[in-house]
Amino acid sequence: MQELKVLSKEELQGLDSPKISENFFHSDIQKKVYIESYGCQMNFSDSEIVTSILLENGFGTTSSLEDADAILLNTCAIRDNAEQKIRNRLKSFTHLKKNNPQLTIGVLGCMAERLKVKLIEEEKIVDLVAGPDAYRDLPRLMGEIEAGNKAINVFLSKEETYGNIEPVRLHTNGVTAFVSIMRGCNNMCSFCVVPFTRGRERSRDVHSIIRECENLLANGYKEVTLLGQNVDSYRWENPDTNEVVNFANLLEAVAQVSPELRIRFSTSHPKDITDEVLYTMAKYENICKNIHLPAQSGNNRILQLMNRTYTREWYMERIDSIRRILGEDCGISHDLIAGFCSETEEEHQDTLSLMDYVKYDFGYMFAYSERPGTPAEKKLEDDIPEPVKKRRLAEIIDLQRKHSEIRNKRMVGQIQKVLVEGDSKRSKEQHFGRNDSNKIVVFDKKGEKVGDYVTVKITSCTTGTLIGEIV
Ligand code: SAM
Ligand code: SF4
């Protein structure tokens, strides 16, 4: 049985920079790491930070599982099925580990943070567990494994933003990139595991964000998506001047990097999104007119049980403000949960009627999945039968399909500015890109390159795609 090495908080605080166990470099061969990411954009962005830390510390990367000395899964814990997927993926590595007992298998991210040492106990194949704030410690953890131990670090930090780490772009098209502006979440939505897996909210130094955006532009990137669980509560205070930068100020500063650099952001919270943010969006052509504004439910009693801290009326007023300040073309998308604890048929109908009111362009829709340790799991009963949840979810998805079609159809005949991102899935003769409101646009190639802005006339559409021609 291998020893399970857990560092005390004091030992970890003594590590001012990542240190690697001597043993790890006894061999001359560079250790190659394979990383797979699951879940939200934030996890994909974190994998780029992880890669940067590993490369800085003498590791290599590989895109081949067979070639890897270490396999790291950056995981999601938001719903039970996300975790089951990871457990199945871990099982699929059994033969690799059998053929190569030296192979390190690591679990990073939210599932690592949620399950901690239990993950190593339950999944024997796992050697390494690292939570979202422990990535600077990865080289040392890898060294522990080289020394024959199992390794875990799941301490959550109040300060870590990885602000000084230049992410290594993975699976990149060379045009669009994620830029993380904050970490953690201070909201306590009763259904959500994120505050427990990602810790307290902290905002990254505005200067390091701007520097990252400038570097991206210098390297040919044309679009950044600013990421946070609740971007509207971004707040950075300059320690020298006490000047406070809020999200609207940050947006403005990023917009001024270059008119050639497009800006998107996610996720907005209905309780926090201000008119100041909307007016800043209106002021700059390069801030894309698209807002992801999760509603979760259209019913006030359910919103209260979810601890979302806004009402249906408040949410509708925010939608009205978006339309008033940014116009009818502004894209609006949502997250909605079907079958939350005690939700009645009438309350579910309120969600559908909210959808009818907004006519969202797009949405992420989920059946409620009870998560251990959350306020909902502790205080409420997960009492909606699975078939009912599924049926309500299907109704939500069906309605969204109709609304997506309505929203896409109104674009037919319009002229749209599109950033070319790559070949369309269907044909090498066609490019695809996205317009201001985040809709996929497909069009025949006419000599333009990936990374160019083109003007496209929309000629037809499906529920998911706009089809057009360069004019
Ligand atoms: N911070 C964002 C927000 O406040 O909307 C997104 C957080 S979460 C990563 C993405 C979405 O997953 C949530 O908006 C919610 O719709 C969904 N979600 C979170 N917990 C869930 C649960 N227990 N069951 C089903 N869906 C859940
Ligand atoms: Fe979860 Fe709510 Fe925070 Fe979003 S705002 S991450 S749903 S707790």
C-alpha cells in the first residue's frame, strides 16, 4: 500500500514557489503530461494555467494518452452525471496503468476539491488530487508520486488568482482566447457546489488582465472572453492608490486595448449586472453585444428557495434595460434548471412564460441534480420524480428551439460583422465564424483568412446556425 502524503497548511505556506522533488529529475527524460478538461470554460482556462506551470517546471506535454507519463483530468462537479463521466474515464485508463505501472493519474478541479482524499480511496487508480487553488503546487505533488507516495493538495486560497501566470493556449484556433478575471464565488445559490469547490471570490489585478490581452493581440488573437462565475462583481482595489476598478471599468480598459480586439464575457448575474456595464457595452463597438444571464427559474418562490436573491420582476426589468440600452439585436442566453425541489407544474409554467417574455437566443438547460453538501441538499427535499424533471426539461428545450429559430430568422437579410474562426464542419469550401451576438455564421470562402473580420449578408438559417455570403 502506498503512503498517502498530505502536506499540512504550514508546510504548504512555506512553499513560496513551486518546488519539485529531486527524485523527479533523476532520469534525463522529460516527463510528458496529457491533460483533458471537462465542464465550464473556466476549467478549460485553468488547464492552460496548469500547462504553463508544468512547462515552466521542466515537464513536457503530449496529446497522446499512450505517450504520457502523467494523465491529468481537470474535472467538473456541478451535476452528478459530470462526476460519473470522470469515474468512467478513470476506469478506461486501467489497461494503460497495467501496461505502465509508473503512469501517474491525477484528478484536478472541482471534483478533486469536492471529494478530496475520498477520491483516492474510492478510485484506486488515482495517484494525485489537486483542487483549483493548488496548481502552483503540482510540480511538487508530481515529485511526491515519483518518490512512491500518493499526493493531495486541496487547500482553497483567499488570494490565489494565478495573475502572474501567462497561460499556454491549448486546442487554440489562434483567434479566440479565454482570460480569467476572477476566481471563486461568494453567492450561495442553494443548488450549487461551486462556492465549496472554488472557494471565496477574488478578482485579478487589472494590469495583469490588460497585459494578457495585449500579449494575445500581439500574437494574432482577435477575441477574448473574460471569465468569472459572476463577472459583475469584479472588484479590484489598487493597493497604492486605493482606486477601485469595477467590471464596467475593466470592460472599458480592455476595450481600449485595440478596436481590433473583440471582447466577450461570461457569466453575468441578474442581481449584479448594472446599467453602467450596459452603457459601457453600448459605447464600444468591439464589446460584443451578447449577454449570458442565467435565470435558473421564472418563479419567485423557486428563485427564493434557490437563494438567487432576485425576483422574476427584477430579472424582467434587467432584460428591458438590455433591450433599451443595447437594442433588439443584442444576444441574450440563459441557464435554466428544471424540477428544482418542490417545483409545481404552475411554477414550471412560470419558467416557460419567462422564456416567452425574453425570447432567448440560446440556453443551457439542466434537470436539477442534488449535490452533497449544498444548502438545498441539507434543507430541501429532492422530491420531483426523475421522469417529471425530464419532461419539464424537454418542454424547456423545445421552447428554446422555437425561440432560437425566431431569433435566427430575424437576422435573415441583415448584414453582420463576422470574425473568421475556421473551416465549417460540413465543408472545407466554407468558413465559419461568429457575429456580434455570438451566433455561428457559415459562408463560402472568398479568399479571407482565419482571424479576418468579414461582412456577411445572412441569407438563411437553421435553429443553430446562420448561413450567409460575404459581401
Ligand atoms: N456562475 C454562473 C451562474 O451563476 O449562473 C454559472 C454557474 S454553473 C457552473 C453553470 C450552471 O449549472 C448554473 O447556472 C446552473 O444552471 C447549473 N447548475 C448548477 N448546479 C446545478 C445542479 N445542482 N443541478 C442542475 N444544474 C445545476
Ligand atoms: Fe453557483 Fe450561484 Fe455562484 Fe453561479 S452564482 S457559481 S450558480 S453559487
